[in-house]
Amino acid sequence: MNALRHLHDAPTVIPVEEHQIHDAIDFAMRVRREVFPMLDHTTLPVDFQQFREYYLDSPEAIFLVAVMGDAGIVGSIGIVPYDGRIAVVQGRYPDQSAAEIVKCYVDPAYRRYGIGSMLVKELESLVGDMQYTTLYLHTHRFLSGAVDFWKRQGYEVVAEQNDEWQTVHMDKLARK
């Protein structure tokens, strides 16, 4: 893969297994603290508090990590069933038709090598075997390059909020 030309070894993208839960959470929370310093980081998000139930025991969800030799986990991405909680896209997705992409993070030292694209591609291939018709996500304009990254992955802006978070809602049809 051309984008990975500067890395000695390409990472392997795999679903998190039981023995990797702690490391996956530690990685994602470390990057989350950097990306969202304004959030309360003293309490884990609910999906991480109940990681096994959310990601390992549910056939409707998955959490992937990019693992690279001695570096360990260098990226993460997950999907959960979209729960309809966001007013600006209310009614856009029929019940159980959309998966929400969550916690797409790449270690700052490994950004711009194509790892995020690898994570998205692997996630999309796994979603093809699930019941979802649409992949939904939201990101923020203050995250440098985030909207453009998702556009390069084929996602389209479906709504924007002029709020303090500069929230951009995007989606893409799931490949079947």
C-alpha cells in the first residue's frame, strides 16, 4: 500500500479479543484525551465501561484495532447500532438500519500513513455481513482534517450544526 511506504511494517487490523480489552481502552482513552481535552476523562464512556457487552457479545457491534509490532495498538475504530439520539438527523435512519462509527483514533505518531483508511476499509468490509444499510458518524470541524478524511472515504455531509462543537454529521451506504 503506497500510503504506508514510510512504515517498516504495515499494521494488522483485527477485532479486539478478550485479552486486548484493557489495551484497546487505554489506547483510545489516551488519544481521546489529546483530541478532546475539554471532555471529562475521569469516567470511561459507557461503551468502554461495558466493553465486553457492547463489542464482544453483540453481533451488531465490533471494535477493531490496528496493531503494529513493538508499537502495539496504533489505531482504533468501532461500530454500534445507531440509537436515534441526535435531533438534527432524527428520522433519517429507520430503526436498526444504521451503524454508528465510533472512536476512530490513530496514534499521533502514526498519522498520515493510511492507518485510518485501513481501519475504515476493514470496518466497512465487516459491516457488509451485518444488517445495516447505512454507516453514520459525526465529527467536528475543529478536528483538523477530519471532515476531509471522511469525505475521502466516501462519506457525505448530511447535516451541520453551528454549535460550540462544530458538529458535522455524515453517512454512506453500507456495501453489500
